[in-house]
Amino acid sequence: MENLITDQNRSVATFAITTLLKTGNEASVDRLMKQITGFMSEITDEFKVIVVDAIRSLCLKFPSKQAVMLGFLSGVLRDEGGFEFKRAVVEAIFDLVKFIPECKEAALSHLCEFIEDCEFTKLSVRILHLLGVEGPKTPTPTKYIRYIYNRVILENSIVRAAAVSALAKFGVNVADEQVKQSVRVLLTRCLDDTDDEVRDRSTLFLRVMDNEEAKHYVSDDSTYSLPALERGLVTYINDATDFDKPFNIAAVPKITKAQEEAERLRTKTLDLVSTPTISLGSTAVTSSGAVTPALSSVVSSGRGPTPNAGVDQQQVYAQLLQDIPEFAAFGPLFKSSVVPIELTESETEYVVRCVKHVFAEHIVFQFNCTNTLNDQLLEEVTIVMQPEVDDIGIVEVVNIPAPKLEYNNPGVSYVAFKKDDPDDYPLTTFSNTLKFIVKDCDPTSGEPDEEGFEDEYQVEDVELVTGDYILPTYIGNFTETWEQLGDENEVVETFALDKERAPSLKAACNSILDLLSMHAVEDTATPKSNTVHTLLVSGTCLGGVSVLGRSRMTFSATSGVAFELAVRSGNRSVSQVVIGAIA
């Protein structure tokens, strides 16, 4: 394959180098990068883009080689090229900044040098935004301010406005008072700019810097979960009966910017082995080696901020349930189990896993069933769920069997319950029995007998717990929100975890987070001390009720962890339900 890099046909050579980049190991990176350096000057921009996209994936695959790849990217960034090529290089460096902390400062410095002589307004604006977000977090933020202010002096109005916004982030997010004062001086100079957008932004940010309550508009580290927001809006638009009420934005969970970036990294790494299609005249060579008619000169592998679309599991569940007529009227999905619950051992003849879906007034249990016996066919596979207490405030309304379970071909059964009181949070344990019709099969041909017989199979219990009604939610300012809720609906209890259940404060934090299904905020998930810690948690209860919790805990090597848990929300009954998850 490496011999093809020097092939006279540059299309073949490009395909060879990108294949090597995506299939090679860490030891071959240095050698490949040396070969690419001379290769880049011999190909057109469209092929350069493909090579840069391959290197972008390689950066995430082998982060220890970031210095070599950053050196290469910074070098080609100085070469001549069009917008698409430069954009591909800049996006690759963005990934290094966001996902490989060791090279953040070096990567930002290369971007600063690039915007000194950048002819593309869109790229300058994007880089300035990144500098405003990442620059204040570096040990020496002042070295980036000079590059940003140069853009105010030398660039067009669009770039100047972006530079003003970037400067404001330094003024708000850097703790050093001298830096804040310097930014004030620079923003004051911008008040005399010839463009009204630049003047307006300067005026706004100067006021923001002097107003503590307004600073969170610039420094807030939270964002809405976009898949959840999209799902909620689609459901709202499709249900015409909801138009007399405004869209409930409080029901959309918030996440940290770090969580958002972590999800982007996960989705990027899902498709590291994808290879773009390269045009070869009238035909194109695909990553599998097949030759097909060329649809275009280059089919891009994606160079946007998120090149590979990730899969939001809850969105998949929501769409799946919406397409089932029996569940279509249940409304928007509030929460689904993150991980399916194993109800059988993986080696048993029938493997069953359960996923819980919570709606405003309904709870749907999805049972994913697999038949591991090659001499049996199961038909009309139904789950019989029996709560341990009869009168718990829910009643079964739908039971959908799996039509048949062939050997190693999964099927799904559903059981849905409706709550008697929409504001109630029923908690119980269900015993579950698999009922079906068995037909013997020929293991070779798979042909089943015409006649079968009824049988049943007991599986593990399923619990409906408090955490099923709580969605982890991030908030930017815990103390302020805690005070706003007040102590009117506060519930406080004291608990203890023995040393076996909580051998450390970290283990206790994990247990509390699991039980409450809430999000640890202000970096309190990991204790800084071995003996004393305060855990701060946030969530949204079914119905859009915000819930906060504060757990003050101490650890003793002899007795384990003792902690006081205080819960506040807008509804006292919700606070009592949440604190009951620990009891």
C-alpha cells in the first residue's frame, strides 16, 4: 500500500495515503506524516481536504502523537489554498484544542498567527470565538488579547464585532483585576468604531462586566441538551391540542459544555475508520474497494463542527414508541433507562433485558428478548408483570407481545401502565413471567412444527424507583438557585452508609448519585478531602419541577460515611419523594 503513495495518478495516491492513515497503528504515524509533507504540494485542494480529514480522525485515535500532527497542520495552514482546504485544517486544529488538553496552548498560538493574515472572514470569526472560550482558561490569557485586539484595528466590521465579543469573555472570565481593567480600556476604545454593531456590542459588554447578575449570560457553562430540545419541539408541534399552552422549556434538561464536548468526541470516534470516496474520472473507488459510478469529484467525509452524527439513545426510543399506535397518545417521553436491566444471565436459554420509559401519565416497560435455542421457535411471547402490592396507583393498560422469537433473532414485548394520579410517583417491584408458545424446530433447516405447546419462564424482578422520575440536569449557579428556592419546601434527613457499602467518600457520592439519578454540579462529584465533603446535585422531576440536593458528609475508617441530605424544590411533596430514594 505504501508504494502506491508515489503513484503517478494522484487520485490513487490520495486514496492510498488516507487508507494508511485510517488503518495504520501508532508506530507508523511518524513515518506517514513525513511522507505526507512532501505529498501535499503535488495535489489539488480537493485531495488535500481528504488527507486533512483523515489526519483529523488520526488525532483523536492517537492523542499521544498530537505534537507531530499539530506541526503538520500548522505547516499546511500557512500554505496557499482555498476556503474549503483552510476550513478543514482549522476544524482539525479545533478538535485538538477541545479534545487533547496537552496541545491546547500550542494549537491556540498557531490559530492566533493564522488570523493575522487570514483572508476568510468566516474562519476569522470562528477562531475568535474559540479564543474567547478557551483563552481565559489558559495560564497566560493575556498573550491572546493582543492578537484579538489587532483584529479590531485591522479587519472588517464583521470580524471586529467578533473580536469585541471575544475580548468581553476575557473581561468576565479572567479573575485577574489588571486583565479586567485592560479589557475595559480596549472595549471603551471600541465605542468610537464606525460600525454600529461593534459599538453596540462594546456598550453591552461594558455594562455586563460591571453587573454581577448579568455576567452569567457570558460565562454560563450550561447549555440545553439539543437532542432533547429537538425531540420536545417536534412532539409539541405535532400535537395540535398543545398549542393553547406555551412550550415547557423547563422540561428540557441542561448539560454542561464539557458534557456536550464529551458527547461530540464520542460521536467523532464512532466512525474513525470511514474513508471518503475519491473520484477517478467516470468511476469512484469506495472504502470497500468497489468501483461505482462517480457522483461527484469528492464525497466529503464531513468537515463540520460535528462531522459524524451521533445517536441520541432517548431520541431513538422516543421515535420508536411514537411509531407504535398504542403509545402515540402518551405524549412526550420524559426519560428512558440509560442501560437496559439484565433480567437473566447471558448464558440462559432465553435472554431478557428491560428498558423503562417514563411519560407524564404512563410508564412503559420494554422487554428485549432473545431465544438462544436453535431447536425452538417461540410465538406470542408475552410478559406478565405482577406488582408486589396490588393498590399502588397504577393499572396495566397495554400489553404487546412479540409475535415470534426465532433463534438468535431478538424480539420486543411491551407492557404499559397508567398512573391513577398524574402527580403521583408510584414505587414498587414487579415480578415478571415470560409466557409463550413453544414449537420444536429442525436445527438444520429451522423449519418449526405445526403444533406447539404453552410454556412460561420466570425472570428477575424489575423495580420502579424514585430515580426513574428524575432527569439529571445541570445548573450554572447552584448557590443562587438554592437560595431562590428557599427553605419553604426543604426536607432534611440524616443517613449513614456502613464501610462495606461506602469504603470512601467517592463511593458514597457514586451511591447517592445513582439512587437520586441527579447531576453533580460545581465539580463536587469527586471529593477533595478524604474525611469531609459536600456533594451538590441538580435534577428535573417529572412534570418539570426543578430539584436541588446538598449532601454534607463525613467519613470514618471505622463506621463508614454519615451524611445529611437536604432537598429543595418548588413542591414539598417532590422534595419528600426525592429524599425517600435514600431511605
